[in-house]
Amino acid sequence: MLSAEQVFEGYAFAVEQTKWVDHLGQEFERDVVRHNGAVAIVPITEDLEHVYLVRQFRPTIGDWLLEIPAGLRDIAGENEIDTAHRELMEEVGYSAKTMDYLMTLRTAVGFSDEQISIFLALGLEAGSREADGIEEESMTVECVRLSDIPMMIETKQLVDAKTIAGLSVALHRLNA
């Protein structure tokens, strides 16, 4: 990288205009979204047959999506597992005895450095849902059969990349 100039800073990300030189010595420019990072959780019920998903409105596409619970790493000094536990309680109203790392997903490498670490939550215990903000207040929680997930992907009931990736890896882990 030859240079980077921040041209926007928001709550969850910043935008930089960057200049690079390729392996042939040619210079080029790219706008890059610098993201704070996020976590996502695949919360599996005690019978290992269901998963809790959240349905929330996504202004970027103007529609409601069914997704695994997720949230920004927006508290300074909070580690990923603590963020995952917090988001699970905020969005679904459960705590988890175990929060096992599944994978890290880079969501849009063509323009962003965003990373989402995805965790498998087991040993769920009901608590009190602690919605934080308008998005979480309007979302609903749905309990879905794990055996229905492949059909829901095929029929486009699930279209979110982190959700499809997280559920696919979780299903593989649970069936291994």
C-alpha cells in the first residue's frame, strides 16, 4: 500500500481511499471499508434438533431476513466469546454453558476487511431477553428444526451468508 486516507468514520466502520502498486509496478486506487468486526452464534436446543434464529429488518435491502443471532464487536476490550454471550442474551434471551468456535468468515473481501467469528452455543438456559436498540426490539425469535435447514437454503428462506455458513458448519460438526 502506498497510502490510505480516511474519508468517512461511522459507528461500525470507516472508509479509506487507498493507493496500491501491483506486482508489475502499476498504481491503482481502491475504496476500502474498515470494519470493527462482529460475532454470530448458532444456538442449538438441548435436544440437538432445533436452532434459534432471529427475523429482523435489514434497511440495506429493505426486507426482513431470518438469520443466526449476531452483533458488532462494539465494546472496547470485550473479547469475542464475551461478545457472543452478550449478543445471544440480547437477541434470543438465552445464555449458553458452552460457546465453541466454529469459523471466521470474511464477508466481502472485494471492498471490506469485515470478519465475523461464528460460535456454536450449547447448553442453553433461558434468561431475560435484553434487546439493545431498535433493530433488536423489533426482531422476533424463531425455533427452527435443524432438519429443515437444507430445504430453507434451497428455497431461499435463508439467504444471509453468515447464516448459511454458520449453520452448515454447525450441522457438519453435530453430525460428525
